[in-house]
Amino acid sequence: MKKDSGLVYGFGAYIIWGILPLYWKLLGNVASVDTLFYRIIWSLVFMTVYLIVLRKFPLFIQEVKELLKDKRSILAIIMAAVFVSLNWGIFIYTVSIGEVQQASLGYYINPLLNVLAGAIYLKEPLTRQAKLASLSACAGVILLTVQTGVFPIKSLLLAASFCLYGLTKKQLKLSSATSITLETLIIAPVGLIYLFFLSPVGFMNYSTSTNLLLMGAGIVTAIPLLLFATAVKKLSYITLGFLQYVNPTIMLAMAIFVFHEPYALPQFIAFAFIWLGILIFILGNFIESRKKGIHL
């Protein structure tokens, strides 16, 4: 039952992330930078209410006090806030200019980039399967670049920013609620200054429906993060590896069938190399887990 509930939380998080491009499309009349800062500010408001309602505020204060005793932890939470803000901003911008495929590609590449980062930065052993998976995915990215004549910089920036966010978070011993709250709290003052004094439109000077959507951006940001944090505690790494590809697969399907982005045979072949890399990566982890007696 515990694993089943973990799957519900995990699927919930990745499905919400997968359909988020539809939400950002509704805010097409709001500049990407403005949308990013509204997302951060209203996420902070939502998380503050969440901490109060669920009586987690004392834990939040306690964890912040412990954090402030360690300069490295302070730097880590600041960098985590910067990296996740960059990731959100690039994602919103990529969707707003009608390149949902690029966003999808970024999140297909991300897990493989995590493997490489773990090998280089954390000195984790790089298995043969991981090497083959990375080479296959790299071939797919090169093929896409050759076909389109444009290096998929936004995809790689999405993957890299989320990878760096994950590496930074590894240095922190914070509950998910405290971490999300602090990350938004750090960037929120910059967002408020921009929206009040630099944005051409000003703060919340849109129609009622748009203002409500901007407020809702905080909810659709925080909820999947909280669901994911719960899933991580209930599921094995291998199971999460399978679930991780729900998000970009939904985005890719929407890019083709909902937003009607061009998708020809050459692009399919390039994505096939990336999918092959993912398959090698997942099967390799599955086989290794079976050898070690670890079950999904």
C-alpha cells in the first residue's frame, strides 16, 4: 500500500509538470520575466499558508536557525534558488515562443546529465550502460542540431540548470517544505522590485482572469514539488527513474498534437537516439538492481 501511494504521488507530480505548458500558454499576454517572478512570489505565498495551516512553521524556523550556522549551507540554498529560478524562467520562455519540443528535449536529457554530473562531481562510478546511454543521447542532440541548423541551447540550459539545482540540494539537510519556501523567499524581493518598479505593466495590472492565473501559478508550482518530495520517500530510485520520463513524454505529445509544432522523420530519428539512451539507462539500472536484490 505504501508503494502504491508513492506511485500516486509520483505520477501526480510528473503529470502536472507535463501539462504545465498549457498553463503558461494561457499567460501568453504576460512577459516571460514577469511570469517567472509572479510564479516565485505566489509560490512563496502558497508555501507560507501551507506551513501555517499544517503547523509546520515551528519546524521551518528550527531548520532556518540550523542553516544560518553554516556558511556553506547558506551559499547552497542561495545557489539552489538561483538555479531553480533559471530553470523556471527558461522553461516559461521556451513554451511562450512555441518551442515545447525544446522543453521536452531538455527534460529527456536531464537524467542522463545527472549521471555524468554524478560521475564527474560526486565521483560516482560510471557504468558501461550509463556511458552507452550518454553517447546515444549525445548523438541525438548532435543530429537535432545538424537537422535544424540550431544548437538546442534552451534544451541543454534546462537540463543543466535542473542538474545543478539537484547537485546543490544534495548539500542541504532541509525538509522539502522548508527548502521550497526558502528558495522562493530568496528570489521574491528581486521579483517584487522588478514588478513594482521595472515592469512596463506594473504589479498585477492585468484583467481579473489573468491576475487569478498569475496567483494560481504559485499553486501549480508548489503542489508538484510537494508531491514529488513525498514520492521520493516512498519509492525506489529505479521506480522514480521510470516515472521521470512521464513529464517530457506528455510535453512532446502536446507539442505535436496540441500545439502542432513541426515533427518530421529526421526529428523522430534524432529523438529515437535519445529514447534509446534512456532505455539503455533504465534497463541497466533495472538489471543492476536485480543483481543486488533490490526490488521496484
